Amino acid sequence: MKHRILELYSGIGGMHCAWNESGINGEIVAAVDINTVANQVYHYNFPSTNLINRNIQALSVQEINKLNIDTILMSPPCQPFTRNGKYLDENDLRTNSFLHLIDLLSQFEKLQYILMENVKGFECSTVRNLFIGKLKECQFEYQEFLLCPSSVGVPNSRLRYYCIARKTITKWHFENKPEIVDEFTSKGLWYPLHFGKSDRKGCS
């Protein structure tokens, strides 16, 4: 199976690089970002990708469905969920585009897979609850993670939130859990990551 992928908030192409490194068969059929400088770098890195300089909030269901995509990769703005960003959550205007996507999610005709990444703190937000609620409404299976790249050999100790979701009926390659997972999995077995409990504090 060759996935048809829409990369949102594409920046300079981090998700594109990650997909390529995964070895999974797929094509980024379109990438969307409003930042013109980031788009210039993205185009340099991936000159053959259809790069759309648009506000994501202006994308319509019809436009997305015409792309015939089955996968969305996205990393929405993280400032609304950080202390430095005053943690305004859904009251921060920078969440509007993601809230727009959440509203449209049930109308994407062929969407089967989602990978969403954000900052530690997103898991405590109202926007997260809206996102997870919509996944459930649309009958996606999902798993949330708080993971540190250093646990998989990447020299970066920044803790991040990830959510993977899908509509397929085959089993996950790991034990699916209802809670947010802060462990890494190998051959279906969970084992603790190498960061202290002080880095994994719950929502206050």
C-alpha cells in the first residue's frame, strides 16, 4: 500500500524527513504552511512536493478530498500550550486553524491515519480534549504518547506529545492503552524511558 499524505504546518519539512526515514511506502502529495521563509527552505529540501502557501484555516473539505489523501501528518502551533505562551489554550488565536481541522475531520472521505505532534502541556489542554473527542466520534483508534527523542537514539532531550490514530481494523504492533504512554515499546513490550519522574509531571 502506498499512502497519500497531506503534511500540515509543514515548516521546513520535519515530518517529511521523518516519513522518509521510516521506510513506509508513501508520497507527500501536498504540504501546507503560511510561513514564506519556512516554505522556501521546504522547497529547497523537497522541490518536487506540491507546496501550498496558505492559511490552513482557509482550507476547505473539498480541496482536501480532491487530494485523495489517506494520511495526515501535522504539528500545530505549540505556543498556546506552553508556559512561555501563557497557556491560553483554546483562547489563543493560534489554535484556530487546528480547531478548524477538528471541525472538518468527519468530512474527510478517505482519511485513515493521523500523526499529530505537539509540546508537553498539550495533553492538559481543552484543545486536546476536543481533538480526542472528535477522534472517538469519527471511530478512530488512537494512542497518545509523551516521549523524549533521546530514548530512541536521537540526541535531543525535549519531551514531546504525540498522537497516532487510525481507522484500520488490524491490531496495533504494541499493547494499546487508554492512558497517555510515557514508555517506549519494543516487540509489544513496554519499558520505561530514560528520563526522570520530574520530567513527567501530570497536569496541574
